[in-house]
Amino acid sequence: MKALRQALQTFWSQLGLPVRAAGQLPPGTKMPCIVWDMTPAGLPDVLDVTATCWFRENHGACADMLSRMRALLPEGGLLLRFPGGMAVCFRGASERAEDRQDARLCGATLHMEVHLYAEEELDEC
């Protein structure tokens, strides 16, 4: 799972902003930054991945960033290779630009469905 986490970290870093896994956001982190999280999807070898790019008081940038995030993940899916296996990533059912005026933040969020395949499974194909 560590190799997959590193592959996802590298994937999101293509946007040219600091990238942090959820729970690894140190106090005082400068924005904009991308925060992502990975959770089981309820099916074997399928994960839900959510990435949010947070901006401080730059509301116009959210829609642009959501477009850039979409462009990284084509509608037909994306193959992400990592040591020990690969993942096929698809856009999830939802994406949104959100404005949290109470915290003077806005965020662009993209959901992915990630299907995992072990290296041994690939050799059998």
C-alpha cells in the first residue's frame, strides 16, 4: 500500500502545488495545497480517493483548478503503475468547487474510484 500511496502522491503533484495525504497537514501549511485521502470502497481491491485543492480567499481559482484536476484523469480512466502492481483510476461520481466563507477557504474536490491489481495478476493475463 505504501507504493500506491507514493504513486498517488506523485500523480497529484503534477498540478504543481504542495501535496499532502490527509492527516499529514502540519499546522501553518501554506496554501494553495492539495490534500488527498484514500478509503476502502466496500468492494475487494477497490478504493475511493478524494483530492481537494484548498485556496485561501482565492475563489476564482477553484473552478480553474477543478478543470485542471479533471484533465489529469481522463473520462476513460488512467493506468497508474507502482512497484508490486498497478491501479486503474476512474473519475468518481462527484466533483465540486466549494466555498467555506466562515474559514475564508475555497476548495476544488475530485473523487476517484481506484481498482487495484497485484503484479502476479498481471503476469497471468
